[in-house]
Amino acid sequence: MLQCSYRLVVVTTDADGNTVGRSLVSPGKSYLPSQRSQAEEDAKKVILSLNQRVEIESFIDPSRYAAGWARGWIF
């Protein structure tokens, strides 16, 4: 079964609330599906400016996908 990982992303907005930028909090750091609560705790620790927020983004980690495919876990 294909499962998504999580990563923390800082979203920067303009005065009207439109997204003008996105950046990873820690490039290379991702959370397994079972670590969602840890991602939420870490998101609270990120220092932000007034026009920023942290999002927990779901994504398909290509390295985990390839490893799962090789083992026959992904159908």
C-alpha cells in the first residue's frame, strides 16, 4: 500500500493572504505516517514572522516508494 510521508513547510503570504513563497523547514527531514503527532509538535517550535505559517504537507517519498515497489508492497 502506498503511504504518504509528512514534512514541514513554511508558507509566506502577502498582505491579502496570497501565498508568495514556500520553503521546507528542514530539507531532507520527513516524518513517517506513524509520526504525524511528532510533526505537529515540531511545527509548534518553528519561529515565524507575522506573514508566515507552518503547514504539514503530505507527499510521496520517492525513496520509500521505490523500496516498497521492490519489495512488492505497492500494488
